[in-house]
Amino acid sequence: MGGAHGHQLHFHAHSRVHRAPAHLKIVALVVFMLVVVATPRGWWPAYAAYLALLVAVIAVSHVPPTYLLKRMVVEVPFVVFALLLPFVATGPRTEVLGVSVSESGLHAGARLLVTATLGVIASLTLAATTEAQALLQGLTRLRVPSLLVQIMGFMVRYLEVVTDELRRMKVARESRGFTARDPRHWPVLAKSFGALFIRSYERGERVHLAMLSRGYTGRLPS
């Protein structure tokens, strides 16, 4: 409980970006995203400048671009939504490659895709250059409510525990000959996730009781 815990997104290096104070990097990320979101639609040179700035930071941090690209799969839902917008939005229509799409939806989808990509790259760069414990300490220095910081800390500490529990349940199902291949198997998977939730909840109760028995008063030691 008391030791430092890393995370899978962190890339170990000794660059200037890695050594920068965590709270300053968090503030820089928030300011950067506010500027990106506030940029008017159609200012593509500004978006190109934002991307160039991120590329420069990544180059200084010595984080391999492929390391970040492999983890950008988290952006897939935004990409799907951005691709659907031109077809479901209303308003004047235009043709793109012979397909009729909404002009407003096309612009909105393009802006969403660009802002989401910039946000994901910036967030992954922060995660790759900052240890989880340093991020929590940075949030504390920024006066984020202590309870929220503690919740984030426990999420980081026990995410691998819950993931490993899910893997063991998967192995147990497969050892009994079960393999999810079609929607008929979804009820079994739903029951597995329900059991995982109950186990995680019970583990949380046991951890909380253990903390209380060790003198926990609502604030973790620094």
C-alpha cells in the first residue's frame, strides 16, 4: 500500500519532460486543451501548429512515436462518431467522393476528430513522461480535493489486481469448455462481469477495514 506503483503507459527515460514537475505538466495539459477547444472551426493552420508543438515535446521527451501510436486505440470511439456525423447531421448537403453528406456534419466531424486526436496525444504524452505517484502528488499540490486524489490512487493501485481477477475468470471459463462466439453467450459474460463487480466491492470493503485498523482517518500519509 505504501510503495510507489507505476503504470503501463509510463515510458522510463531521463528527459527534460520527464524531470519537469508533475503539477506544471498537468496545468500545461489543461491549458493546451482549453486553447485547442476554444480554437474556432476552420482554423486549420492553428491545429497544425498545435500538432507541431506536440511533436516537438515528444521529440524532447525521447518517447518513441510508435509507443504512443499503439496506445491511441482509446480514440476509436471518437473516430467512429466523427465518421458518422456527416451522414446523420442535418442541414445543407454536399458531395464527397460521390456520397451526399451534411456540410455542417462534415465540418463538425473533422473538428471533433482533430481535437480528439490532439487531446489523446497530449494525454498519452503526459502519462508516458510522468509516474502515477507523481501525478497524484501533482494533483494534491494543485489543491484537488483529497478524496478524489485518493480514489484515483486506489484505481491505479488496484487496476492490475482487478484485471488479473478477470483473466483468472476467463481461464476458468475456458477450462470448462466455454468460449464466447456469438450473442447467445453474452448472458454468461454478463454474469461474469457481475461476479467481478461483487468481488471487487468485497475486496474494497476488506481494504477499507484494514486501513481503519491501521489508523486511517480520511487522509493518506504523504
